[in-house]
Amino acid sequence: MSLQLKNVSFYYESGGERKQALRNLSLEIGSNELIGLVGQTGSGKSTLLQLLNGLERPWEGRVLLDGRDVAAKDFSRKELCGRVGLVFQYPEHQLFGATVVEDVQFGPRNLGWEPLEVELSAFQALKDVGIGEDLLDVSPLALSGGQKRRVALAGVLAMKPEYLILDEPMAGLDPAGRREVFQMLLKLHRERNMSILFVSHSMEDVAEYAERVIVMHQGKVVLDGAARQIFRFEKELEQIGLRVPQTARFMHRLRDDGFPLKEECITPQEAVECILRQRGKSVR
Amino acid sequence: MIRDITIGQYYSVDSTIHRLDPRVKILGTLAYMISLFTFRDFAGYAVAVLFFALVLALSKVPFSYAARGLKPIFILMAFTAFLNLFWTDGTVFFRVGALAVTWEGLYKMIYISLRLILLVLGSSLMTLTTTPNQLTDGLERIFGPLKVFRVPVHEMAMMMSIALRFIPILIEETNRIMKAQTARGADFESGNLLQRLRNMLPLLIPLFVSAIRRATDLALAMDARCYHGGAGRTKMYPLRYRVNDFVAYGCLVAYIVILRAVVWVCPW
């Protein structure tokens, strides 16, 4: 079970000029992974997401879902849409239904499911994102910003994707909203074994939630591995305009100053525990 | 998808024509277009084509680029040519079944097609050499005197420039929403006309919502900067006629005089 990119290249053409967005990129997303994708603006992240969902086709190379080429004739676009859910930035801008339920049903109905199945999956998705029953028949435009975002997410979850791909799911949300969205993603990941890939510009969020981190630069994957390992490369990340989480930076400075640290700590929680242990104090 | 559409077809180079005051170009284009309706002689067309060629050369816009404006009206032109060719009374030139081609029809077809082509080329040359903002500025000044009759000239010009400003933004937004809905399995390309219209709803509703949201934001931002309409408002770059502009007006008058003289002297 995997979603794979093999030697993929992609170009954008505008006004006769051709710009390369992805350069011979290969990548594999297994089942039940939780991946943070980071990179500067223009590094090819958005293009990569759109390739995974079949919105764009690679110029060279192949996209494989469970080993089957998604460009093959017998592979329908709808199947890909349903199995690889893509949530764009500010997904609430796509809401259009007269009621919340109706909007969430749009996706599964497009997949040609039975009416009962459509309804069930819509209710389940709304429950998953924590939209109460009192809001089901409200116009999505009447909701608050955070609620809209969650309804829009439900619109993709209702299609029961195996892979969920999100472009900056937290952009424009307040800290409480960010935490809510992330808790929800974590729950889906743990309870439904959903493989999740999210783009984020917040290294703190990536350190906190992602198990695996992929770093992109100029259309290539330059680093790919466990979050803890990736954030060791402070210098290298800075060279490509990125940084490591505040905590990792702080711990690196401490180590440079001679503080004996063995482990790599990337979240505040870990750092506290690590320092306390070092001091011979018990961790609460 | 619709990313290929380009509106506001300004061709960005520096040329004598580009630097002219937009009022000259607007009035000049208008005069040129009217002049095309004042004659039917080929001698007149020779003068009109020559004048257009001169302006085009001065503007540094490649002909192939200017001719793109003809594409959308091609069907209209073919249709008019067809009608004129077959449905004009006169001496029969030759027959195709029930359809008769007359000399008069042939003549009419040629001069009406020429007239249409020159009309489109002339007006597209104006939009190619003038930015949309300059155009609205020029229009605002030309219609300025109407303020006396309480016509909201400034407000109309402001609306026009805002509308123009929003076109690329809305195109981008359309692309984005289209992609988002496609990712949810929406289909914008198949089905009959009615189905397709229905399928457009998930695109149109968010687009309208977003347009209204952007308009509200813009209104607030303008209000926050104390925008209060045209009264007492000055411009950073006020339009002012320069020597070249008067020369251009002179050329325009010369063109009309020559045109009239040629049409009067040559009977064909």
C-alpha cells in the first residue's frame, strides 16, 4: 500500500517561457504515515500535492497508487480523487452548499455512491471534525472561520480517502483553531490509519505533529526522514531559507556551550524532560 | 481550463504611440472609426490602410500581435461576407445552384470585410498601446464636462478601473476554486448544456461569495483612507498635452483631409 512518485518532472509554461517546478523527483508515501512537507515558497510543494491527487499530470515520470499508474486508461480520475483526498489552502473558500450537510455530501455524491452511503459518510465526517448536529442544516456561510474550515475538511473526509493531503491546513487560524485541526488530524491518523501529508510553514507544528519530514528545495526533495533527524541539519536548512524549531535551535546552542546533551529534542516538552534528566531530577 | 484567457491586452513597449496622451488615442480612434463609414471607394481604403500601417509601425506592436484581435470576430466576419456575397441584387456574376453571386455582392463583401477588419484593428491598436488605467483616466477627462449635468463621471471611471483591476484576480480565484472542486470529484467538462450549467454552481457560488468579500474589503480599505469620491481629488500624474499630442492631432486632421480629397478625386 503506497502512493509513489517515480522520477517525476513538471514544468509550468507561461508566455512561451518554461519553468521547471519539479526535477526528477521520487517519493514514496506508505500507509499510516504522518508527514510534514516543508520548503520555501516556490519550492514545488503545491505542484507536488496536485500531482498526488491527479489534478496535474507529470511531464515525465509516473505517479503510482499501490503500484498502478494513475495515468493508465483503466484508472479513473474519480477513484484517485476518492482515495487521495486533497485539501487546498483556505478550503472554506470552496463552500457552496445551501446547508452544511449538502456541501459535505458533494464529494461522495460525485463518486457515484448510493444515497444512503453518501448520507452516512457525510454525517460521520462532520462528527469527526466536531461539527455538532445543531449546525447541520445551517448555511455554511453563516459559520465562524474555524467552523467553516472544519466543514470544508469534512467535505474531503466524507470521500473516505486513504491518503489525506493538506496544503497549510492551519493558515489563518488562531492558536486554538490550529490545535483543534491538528488534534483532529492526529485522531484520524491513529483511529482510521489514515496516511496524512501536510504542508506547513511552522516548524514548531511540524516538530510537534509530524513523524516524518520531507524538505523540498527548487523542485527536489533535499531531506527526507524522521523529524528528529531532519532538525539536526540546522545549517543546511538555513542555507535554503528554512529554520529549525525554536526548541531545537535552543538545544543546539546549549550543546555548543558545552551542556552535555545526547538526544535531539525538538519540542518544548522533550527539551524540558531532557534537561531535567540531565540534572538528575526526576521527570514529573 | 481558463488560464489561457488574457484580458487587458496591453503590449508593453516604449513607443511614440504608447507615450501619447490617452485622450488623443481615444478621440483619434473614434475619429478613425467614424471616417471608415464615410466612403465606399477602394481609393479611400488605400488611404485608411496606409494610415493604420503608419501608426502600427510607430507603435512597435508586431502586426501578428495586433491581428490577434481579429480572431474572436472571425465568425461574424465570415457570416457577413457570406450574406453580402449571396444576398445582394445586381448583375449575376455566376451561380451555385439556387445561390447567385453578383458583382455588386462581391464588391460589397470586400468593402464591408475591409471596414470590419480596420475597425477591429484600429480599436485593438488603442488597447494595445494604452494601459487600462490610462484609458479610464482619459475617459474621465473627456467626459469631465458632463459633471456640470451631475453625471458621476469620476465615480464611473473609478468603478471601471476597479473592475479592470479585479479581472485577473477573479480569473485566478476561478482556477483555484475549480481545482478545489475537481479534487472533490466535480466534473466541469461532460454532460449536456443543462447539466453543465448545474455543475457550474459549485464554482459560481464560491466565486460570487469571494468577489463580494473582496469588494467589501476594498470598500473598507478605501474608506479607511478617507476616499470620498471625486470632489477635490488631485492626481499624481495629471494628464497634460505635450507637443507630440498636438502633432498627433495634426496628423489626424491631415489624414481626414487627405482621405476626403482622395475619395473626391478618385471615383472608384
